Amino acid sequence: MNRQNRDAEYTMGRTESETERLIKQSHLYDDITRRFLLRCGIENGMHVLDIGSGAGDVALALADAVGQEGSVTGVDVNGDILETAQQRAQEAGHENVQFIAGDAREVNLPGGYDAIVGRLVLMYMGDPTEALRQLKDLLRPNGTAAFQEVDFRPYNAFLHPSTPLTNNLIEWARSVFDRSGARLEMGRELYQTFVDAGLPEPVMHFEAPMGGSADWPGYDFVASSFRSLSPLLDSYGIVSPEELDVDTLADRLRAEVGRSKRPFVLPPHITAHARMKA
């Protein structure tokens, strides 16, 4: 797809159920993100910029890491969802977290941040390299750029004759994200993006949540994800709501995993971080 440097449509939509899905997503990926922040060197007293804050989960994890001596500023183009983020920050007792509605590439920010962090945000940008080139100018000397992005290509390794529903879900997800203009392999593109943006070669890791027990929360998360995707899946002609049958999807997926004894793997995430030179 020729994006012509235009940002992609946010594939998951902008609904109340999508906000709830984002919170479920964070619970499943929370360990990955917190390990990532630890590897990045996010620590007490830092001042951090969170790009694409959404419902605020990464900002909340950052607030735990920087403590009351530090601060977190979250930015998102969806001003409505930031109301949820701010409320959650207040309920968690974080008085050092603020959220700003707007595009981080355009909002007037003070700069001098110790770190800039983003999760699942560059995949929607028309030119991630140019975006990162702009954002790195907001870092202080020795500041850290840290991004966590999805990569759908490894999903091909999990296709199997005994899991037809899983196979369909993987193909449908890949198709709808591709049609929407999102970058399916943004995770592995992070290396080139960092280097071309003038950052040092990043330290990278690959991780994915997976589960197979009957009480694994991933089944409900998958169903909520496809509920958010359903309008685009239908409008693109990929799968109809009737065939998708999202209301029974979690139970059908749980049953398939039980029969096949093949655990379900959620979309793999790749993390990359690099520290600017002084």
C-alpha cells in the first residue's frame, strides 16, 4: 500500500468497548512492558514523555517507575480517551502525570525529557522515521528513545491444521490491519527506523503472551479485539459479523485450544531502545 506519508486509520476504532479492550490488553502485555522499561533504565526521578497514551496504561507503568520525584506527560490524538487516562491516574494516586490531547509531532512540548516511550504507535504513522527524527529532538543529551511495536509475520509459524479457527483469526487480523494501512511488521522495522532517524542502533527483544488453560484471560481479549475490528472486517469484505460471531468467539477459541492442545499466541511485540549520545 502506498501510504504517501499519511498516517494509517486507527484499525481498532474509537468506542467505549475499545477503551475497555486497551485496558485488557495492558494486563496481558504488562509484564513485557514493565521489563522493557526496566531494561531501558527508566528510574526514579526521570521526566518521561509517553506517545500515544490511549487509556493511560503505559503512563501508569512509567509513573510507578519514576516515582514522585519524576513526572510523566502523555500525549494522544484522541482527547476523549485521555479523560479515562487522567481519571485512572488520579485513582492510582499519581499526581505527577498529565495528559495532553494532540499529535506529539505538532503539540508544543517543552523538551528536555529523559526518555520518550511509545507502545503500538509508530505502526500507525505514515513516516515513522521522520516522526522519530522529530521526537528525538525533545530528548535531553543521553536521553532514551524506547518503543514497543507489534510484528504479525511470525504468526505464520502458528498456523496448524488442527486449529482452523485460530488460522482464520490470524489471517483476518493480518488482512484488516494491512487494508487499514497499519504497518504489519513495525516491530522488526524498529531497527532501521532508529538508525535512519539518527539514533544509535537499538537494543531489541521479542516477546509474546500465550496461554492454553481454560481460565486464561487471553480468550476474552481476542474476542474484544475482534469486536473492535468487526466494522472494518465487514466493510473490507474480509469476514461478515455473522461468520465472525464475536459473542461466542472466546468460548469457541477456548474449546479449540482444549481440543488441539496448542496454546494460543497473542500478537508478538518487539521492543527497541537506544540512548542518545551526549
